Amino acid sequence: MEQLSMFEGGPSFPMSYDDIDSLYKQYIFEGETDNDVFTSSEVKNGRSYFFYGQKVFEFIPGDNDQARLKIMGEDKKPITLKPNNTAANELEKCLQALKTKKQRIFRNLISDTFGCCNDFNRCSDAKECIHKDDRFYNGCMYRTNLEAGRIFYGKNKNAGADI
């Protein structure tokens, strides 16, 4: 069976590091600007990949008999995918799970809390924090008000006394 026929209409199983980068950009990347959103390090026969410093999968490049993608499951047990026995929809589900995991890791990053940054007017006008790809998003207390619909500044002001 030709590999392309197995994966029509969905992502192709990665066979190289460039394929991993391409899948990341196509299915997981959301415009983040932090340098450590997606990193990798060499391991025996391949690379380990990390979101915000947390290992999420390993990849061993190769042909149909050698390539392996080992995704760290929620229960800490890895799920190993191989080119010859992984359907495109299964790979796509794993990529979506990785995207969700990346978002969860980001939301759980430890950050000091503060009232708001100097962009409070821009955030108020946007009705949401404009720094979604920045770590200090997690510590902004004003963001929690915006998410609850309480806007204290700007053209959308609907709460609090006149300031």
C-alpha cells in the first residue's frame, strides 16, 4: 500500500524533523512569540520536543519501518504511533490533543499576579487581554475582570466609577 493513500485528506505521518516542524506550524502553532513555546533537544536516535519546557513528545525519524512518534499521554503513559499503522484521522486527533495540551501548559505557568499592564485601555477596547501569547497574561488580574465582562476603562467601560 502506498503511504499517500493512507493519509489522503489529513496530515501525513512525519518522517523527518522538517515534517515535525511543518505539522507544528499547520496544526498546533497559534502565533505565539515566546522563544520556548516549542523547543527540542537531541536524544538517542531522535529528538524530544517540549512546550514551555514540558516534554510532550519524542520523534525518531526514518522510513516506514523506523519512524516513531511517541506522545506523552495525560496518564503519563506514552502513545506510540508508527507510519504503517496510523490513520490520518488518528494523527489529526493526536495533533489536536497536543494543541490542547500546549494551551493547558501555558495557562498553568506560574506567574506573579499584578493589577494590569500599561495596555489596559487597549485590552478594554478589545474586550480581552491582547497579550494572549505572553506569559504575563497569566498574572493579570484585570484579564479576569475582562473575561467576566467587567470593563473598567476605554470605550467599552461598563463597570466602576468614572476615573
